Amino acid sequence: MTLTAEVRPTAFKARPFKVVFRRQDEVVAEWPVASRKAAEERIAETLGAVACAKAPKSTACHVG
């Protein structure tokens, strides 16, 4: 299954955006963030970690 992510606005002034991760129609995680840039960084980190978790143990993700 494919994991998708999107940046959504919120009603909170301190954290005006949130990152929403979905697997089909199911929300699997949400994180409030302070900016669109922070949201994009969270998405990149999370999707990178998921990709590394699925990669074979001999790949660069698992070295060092």
C-alpha cells in the first residue's frame, strides 16, 4: 500500500499547519507544525525513514 502525505491548514496560531499521512483513506499519523517548510521537512524525514526500513540490510540506509 502507498503512504501519502499532505500539508493542511489548522485553526491554531502557534501551529498553523499539520502534516497528515494516509494509507488509502485511513489517517495513520498527524503532526502539527509551525510552517510549510517544517511540514515539508517532516514529510521528507518520515518517508525517507519508511523507505530505509523497507530496504535490504546491505544498503546505505543501514550502514554505520
